Amino acid sequence: MWPPGSASQPPPSPAAATGLHPAARPVSLQCRLSMCPARSLLLVATLVLLDHLSLARNLPVATSDPGMFPCLHHSQNLLRAVSNMLQKARQTLEFYPCTSEEIDHEDITKDKTSTVEACLPLELTKNGSCLASRKTSFMMALCLSSIYEDLKMYQVEFKTMNAKLLMDPKRQIFLDQNMLAVIDELMQALNFNSETVPQKSSLEEPDFYKTKIKLCILLHAFRIRAVTIDRVMSYLNAS
């Protein structure tokens, strides 16, 4: 039992006990990834479940904070933008197979990038143009580079698809330009140099029905990847 007069007072936090600001604590007091196995395993399991089992629906968006590094801000904007675009597609294309239960799930990054595996390193160290300037591990650099390559592939696919949708006489649906802009902003924040992927072109007459179904498939897959990216950036911001 608590002593008289202190029943409602919680025990002092480690920061209060040391009298130090969290940023000024000795290294021995910081909760490193290697010293917090339970927390690390929980985060690892969360990422794998979200990306492989597609259970990342209705994820609450974290509140923006001026102190966050830019990558987290951009990843939150990305998740919000693709979620809004997917909702719009499902409403507009109500007579098309556009729900997660109706579509044939497809991952255009399969065998091309390794985001899920690369973003589950044993040690995560902030680095990069949009992260704190510190020495990075090889796995962390691979993680951010893989995220960049994912974004680049989806960007090309969405631009190619939008060009076809603009040719549709019905002008039923187009890609949200805000989503395309947010993809570009996060890529710029990550600041990785890579070869430019040429936009695909076809001389065949576009099949607008198939294009709209493909749009639904891509949006579902991209939202799952956006959730994974946001989880990675949230972890980096908190670590």
C-alpha cells in the first residue's frame, strides 16, 4: 500500500529519478533495441502481420508533432492519401470488383525489393537526409533504400494507369494528384539516387474495364505497403 497522502501519486519515472532530460541520459539508461527484446519482438511481429496478412485496415493516424522528423510526417500523409483514394475508388467503382474480398491481390514489388525483410533489422539507427545524422547500419540503409524503390515502382504504375484513365470517354475516375504528390515528397525526403524508371507506354487500345480493376488491385496493395512504411517511420521517430 502507498504511504498516507500519496495514494494517488504514481512512482517517479526514471527521468525524474535521475533528474536528467531524456536526451541527456547516460547511454546505460537508454532503452536500446537490444535491451528491450519484448518490445522489439512486438514491433517485428506487427510489421510482418501487417504486410503479409493484410490486416492493416482502419489504422488510426497519429497526430502530427512539430518535433517529428520529416519522413514520419510524409509517411502519415501518404497513408492518409492512399486510404482516401482507395475509399473513393470503392465508392465510384461500386459495380466493379474493388473490395479486398473481390480482387486478386498482387504485389508489384515481389522479388524486386525486400522492404519487409530489410526493415526488420536487429538494430535500427536513425540516418538519412530526413532522419537524424548518425552512423547507420547496413540494414537500416537497405530498409530506407527499399522503401524508396517501392515508392518509385508504384509511382510509375500509377502514372501509367492515370494516363489510360484520362483517355476514358466516361471519365469515371482518375488518380488523386495529391496522392501522387505525396509519393514524390516522401521520395525526395528519403533522398536516394537511383535509375529513373521509364513510364510504360502501349500502342494497344486501353481496356478501361481492366484498367479500373487493376487500379483497385494496386490501391489495395499500396495501402498495405503504406502502412508498413508508416510503422517503420513511427518506430524510428520513437526509438
